[in-house]
Amino acid sequence: MDAFERLAPGSKIWIYQSKEALTPETVAGMQQYTTRFLSQWTSHGSPVTASFQILYNHFLIVGVDEEMISAGGCSIDKLLQFVQSLEKEFKISLLDRQYVAWMDQRVVKTTPMNDFEAMIEAGAINENTIVFNNMVVTKAGFQSEWMVPLHSSWHSRMLKVK
């Protein structure tokens, strides 16, 4: 079991999505940078118990076990600054929330929100298409609500899926 799996179910989760598939070199570099950042990350001077995963070559998921110490405003700002530094270093976008990630025959695809709605209307995507709900905020939510059929996600309300 890796460190991320050992995080408590109530651990705080942040999901950062790349609209482009990350190359193996980028994933390796991000793993190295993120490991270093998390080993030095503090909240009010105390070390934060945190871990991460990079999944499907599209998602950086960072988790903090708040049973030990909670991530305060300043430490969350440090995380955001770190993610921005990853964007610069690897020339990627992790903070653009205008893209929907979805699964197409075991391959993650990302589509601008407006195009995604048009694909639903055209029947290219249906209510059973698996989408990624990057708005989950706990590890338990991540495990049960991150990859869900479109009809079970917030996307269905926003995009008026029938």
C-alpha cells in the first residue's frame, strides 16, 4: 500500500487536471518535484502529512491527512504556487477548469465545456459516459465519486443531460 492509499478517508483532496496527456518524461519530472515539495510542505510551521498520485497521465491528485494537522490558508497558497511552478517548468496547464475529462474506451479525453455539451446533444456522449468529477474534496469522495457516469455527476445538471 502506498502513502496515498494510507491517507484517512476524510483527508482533504485537490485534483489538478491537464487538458493534454502528460508525457512519461513530464510525469517522472512531476513526481520528483512533487515528492520534494510535499517533503518540505508545512502548515503553521508543522510538517503536513501529504501524498500524491498522478493518474491516467492527466491528473495530479494531492491529499492531506488533516487528522494530523490541517492545511491552513497559507499552506494551501503554497500548494497553488507549487502547481503554478509545475505549469511553468513543464509547459502544461493544470488550473484550467474549462475542460471536461471523460473516458472513451479506457482512454481519457478532455474537451472544452461548450464542445462537451454539443457532443451530448449530438449523441456522441451519453448519460453513461464516465466523467471525472474533479470537485471531490475528500479521499472518500475521490474513491467513490471521482469517476462516475455522466448522469450521476454535477455535469448532468450543468449541461442539461436528459
